[in-house]
Amino acid sequence: MKIALDVMGGDFAPDVTIEGAITALAELDSYVHILLIGPEELIRSRINEDDYNGRISIYDAPDVIGMGEHPAKAFSQKPRSSIYVGFSLLKTKQIDVFCSAGNTGAMLVGSMFTIKSIEGIIRPAIASFVPRENGEFGIILDVGANADVKPDVLVQFGELGSLYAKHVMKIPNPKVALMNLGEEEQKGTLLTQAAYQLFKVSSKVNFVGNIEGNDLFSDKSDVIVCDGFVGNVILKQAESIYSLMKKRNISDPFFDKFNYEAIGGSPILGVNANVIIGHGVSSSIAIKNMLLQAKNMADSKIHEIIKKAYDE
């Protein structure tokens, strides 16, 4: 298995990304190889791949897409950038997963225009994870790729999240819920009301109805469905809770899971390969956990499972 990492992705690259990759090796199976994509000379000044028994190698990509650059324009104009090269390797199946904490927009552009959406997928989604009171994690999508969607897209998010929960997170018959402002069927916006009716007749998911914001961390659901606007607000609020508690020197095992480092990254679901986007401020711990998550995705062959589900 070969996992590629954008060495130049993130505010603290390349030192943090390289450190995260080295740390991950100790926890990854021996058959996992990490490919560091970025300026070769710069990477070699910080690491000697010969020290890692052939488990780390370097692929030269001298250009960088900055965090503030226009995603589509930068991606098309910088074919030697680490993000562009990563997607090129993914498209030609030279790698199994591509990870980056770099420009999120460029990662979405690369996903849509290089490896493309799986046939039948209306809109790919960015997924994230929420801790639950029972000690496990649930999955929430979309968290930022699609601010405005139609009811059938929300239902498809539920299908994608259910497949991920079942095959990657090993949750049997995942419970899928629609984030809303009330549990009753008739509650919510025109969007959520219409989506509810489509969910009711779907045979592809175990739909358990609406949940409210105060159910976010309960075990009422395994998969939480919402549009990207709502999902991103929820995600950022959870991160802010952790930050506020840390500032006040409050530590709790449950709330520690709100820390983005615990997961490391967010998978893009519904595209023809495995892609994970990391937080722009990723630490070496976050990079390590992103690579561990990448290994689990590749092991599960989740993109092939999704493709098969939509071929039927």
C-alpha cells in the first residue's frame, strides 16, 4: 500500500508534515509505504529516506499552491505543484490514498476534475467525525463542500455516510439521522421536510428520523446528514468548545475528542479514489492520524464499495 502526503500542505509545512509521516510509520503496518510529495531538495534537507528501510520515498513537486490562492486557477496553472502531482499519481493508480492539509478548494477541484465523481454521485461530500457519549465516533456529512443542496443530495449523503460507517468504522446497520430543528416529521425547512420523505422510502439506509442539535453527541444516530453550511458551523463550533476548554485548563476525555488532531482529516466521499483533507493548522499529531485514517480507508476499499453500490 502506498499513501501519498502533500509535504507542503498546511500552515506549518514542511517540518510538521515530515514529522507526522515519520511518527505514523511506527504505527502503520510494514506493508505501508509513505510517499512524500514536494520540493525534493527541501525534503532531503530534512530527512534521509534510506533511514526508514524503504518505507519512505520522495516525489519531486517544486511548486506550491498557497492557502490563499484561487483553487481552480492555481490548480490549472501549477501542474508541478504538490497537490496537482498528488492527484495525477492517484489518477494513474500509482498511489492508494492522497492526503493534504493544504488548500481545501484546490483539493476539491483536484478531486472533481482529475479523479472525478463516481458515476451516479450527484455531489461528493466532505465527511467529518463526532464523538459520542458511548465512547465511539459517528460520522457527519457534508461539512463544507456543498452549502446549498437539494433533497435527493441529502439522501445520497446519508447513503455515502452509511457505507463509510459500515465498511470503514465497522458499525453494523448504521443509524442515519437528518439534522433538523425538531424531531417531528413536519419540522424544518422545505429542504429537510422533502428530504425526510425521500429518506422514509429509501431501502438503502437505516433511517431513524430527525435529530436536534442536542442529540449531536448521543447514540441516537451513527450517521448525521446535513448540508455543508450547517455541517461546517457544527464542526467549527465543536472545535471552538475544545479551544475554550483548553484555554481554561479544563481537561475531559470526552471533550478531548473534539480536538481535530484526534481524527486528523476529513475524507472526500463519492470520488473515484481515496482522498483526505487535513486542517490547515495541522500539527504533526494530526498528520500522523490523517495517515492512519488513510490506511483504514485503503484497507476497506471504500471508494470501490461506493462505486459498486451505484453500479447496481
